[in-house]
Amino acid sequence: MRLVVIGDVGVVDGMMHIGDEAMFEALCDEMRARGAEIVAVSSAPEETAARYGIDAIGRIDFDLLSRTDAEARLDGIDAALGGAVSTDDRIRTMIAEIRSADAVIIAGAGNLASTWPTHIYERVAMSRIAQSLGRPLIVTGQTLGPELNERDRELVGEIVQNAALVGVRETTSQALSSVLGAPARLGVDDASFLAWDDTELPSKPSGVLISLSLHLGGADRVETTTRIAALADAAAGLTGEPVRFHAHFGALENVTPRGDALLHDEIRDRMRSASEVLPTGTPREAALAARSAALLITGRYHPAVFAAPAGVPVLGLVTDEYTRIKQRGALAHWGQSSTVALAAADTDGIPVLEALWEQRESVAQSAAQAVTAARVESASWWTQIAESVAKTPKN
């Protein structure tokens, strides 16, 4: 079973995006355990091939294209599928790889929303190629929308309608998929159990872990970092635990801070409490760090995905409806719901943090009660994907 899989992967300029790589890595682990060979579609094919020990190709690439040019490239793919000779090596390579594969999988990351039209166009292109060649399409680990303009709604509808299976992470995405014409399975994020059995958690969780995104939703940067610093100081005083910052989009080498680490340093400069920095590292290391914490404060999504199943209390900082849906969706699977607007990180955040810390034992109990069934359901999903592909005859 040979699968062409697209995720938002590829370490470029030494910058790792933990969440995107984690979802892809989890899919690789699960599908290879079920006998699959993976061909990754990556922004950095050589790096991805070496990292995961698989084959990899480049994307067709809709980056930096205007809508008009993106539509023209999509038309060019349709023409090539109709028998025209394409002069674009990227299109020819993608068609050849999908022709030689048993299925196409759209993995988590590169969420299907109008915020990132390049992801929508890349994935609808692969969907059309798969459909034209009679290869099944699987969609897994997705957030759909919530922002979709008329054209993007059309294209995302085409993707999910073409799919043999659709897997989403939140009830809002499940409802939207239904409106778009495709029933969807609702489950935990695909990376929720990455390396779950491979890493031993400490007997007692420790430390306040903080992971934030550079994207502040238009909020004033000085004011926002000052507010978060106050929240971090409150967490240190409340828990008596050391504060550690971990960049989920950061440099792999210990050089001048880049990505999320820039914002982290600005917050640390405004804190009264001492703090430390964890290296960005790998998705597996990130998962262990999040699951080992006594408390997580995060503006990033995947720290919550890693931490909540282990019973770590999580406070999500959100900037808009998209981040609110994702954070609350990730936490809801585990009986948590604590989110506050980033612009009120101190005023609203500190009272919510205090209540969350008071509830830490019940938070851990809720996760422990849910985790076994969630792992069984997750394993069943991966098996369902493998069986769906296996029973589809190849032309």
C-alpha cells in the first residue's frame, strides 16, 4: 500500500513547526504500522525524506500566486488530466506519483480556511488528480473554516465530497463538513498520542510551560507582552513551579532567537519571576515536555493537544474565532474549556488560571477516564483508513 500524503511539512531555513510535523509524523507511524509506504509532499523534500526515512516530492506550489494565477494553475492541472501535455515539472511529477500510489491522504495542517488559500488550492489540485486517476482520497485531522469565502467554500466542498473518508477535530468542523456535503468522523487531533508509549512521564508533573505564537491578532505588542508577563508571574506565584518557555515555531540551532522565541524573550524581559527556555527540538520532545508540565499556558494549538490527554491543566490564549474553535475543540475532548482572549491575558486570565489550578485534580481524573477509549477510537480510525484503501481496486 503506497500513499501520497500532504501535510504542511518541511524544515526550511532551519525553522521547525512542531505541530505541523507532529501530525504528519503521527500519520507516518500509524500507517507504516499498518503496512503502508509513504510518499510525502513537502516544502523541503530532501529534508523530509531524511527526517522520516521515506520518499518525498515537492508541492505543485500555489504560494504567492494571485487568485487569478492560482485558478490558471488549477486549469492547467485539469488540462493535463484531460490529455494535454503539461510543461510544468511539478504537475507532471505529482500526477505520476499519484498514478503509482494506492491513495492520496490530506493530513492535518495546512488548515482549509480562506486565511490560507494556498493550502486549499494545493489540496483541491491533488483531490482532482486522485479522482481523475481513480485513487481514493482520505482527509484526516482537519479544521474546516470557519472563514470560507464563496470560492473557497466551493473548493473545500469539492475536496470533502471527493473523499472516501473525512476526519475532523471539532464539532464546528464536523457540522461544516456536513453542510458541504460530506459526513465527517469527529476525533482527537491526529498527534494526540504521538510517542505516547515511547516516552516515560515523570512521577510528578512539574513546571509552568508557556508556548505562544507571534501572531497577536492585531493587538498592541508591548501591551500584550506586558499582560502575558503578568499572567506568567501569577502562574509562578500560584503554583510555586518554575516557568519555562517553549517555541513551537522556532530555530533548530541555538542561534539568535527567531519565530516564537522572539515574543517569548520580550515577555521574559517584562516578568518579575525567573524563567527558562526549552529548545524547540522535535515533536516527540515537545510532546514529552507538554505532558510533563504541571500547568500549560498556550497560544499555540499543539501544546494543548499534547498536554490535555495527560491531564495537564491548560489555559488557552485566543486571538480570534479560528483560534478559539481550535483551542476549545482540543480541550473539549478531555473535559477542559479554559480559554481567554489574548488581549485580556491578565485581567481575565489570572482569575481563570486560579480556578483552573484549583481544579487540577479533577482535570487529571477527567483525562484519565477518557484516554483509554480515545486511544481505541484513534487506532480504529487509522485501521479504517488502511482498510478503505486496501479494498479499493486500483485501475
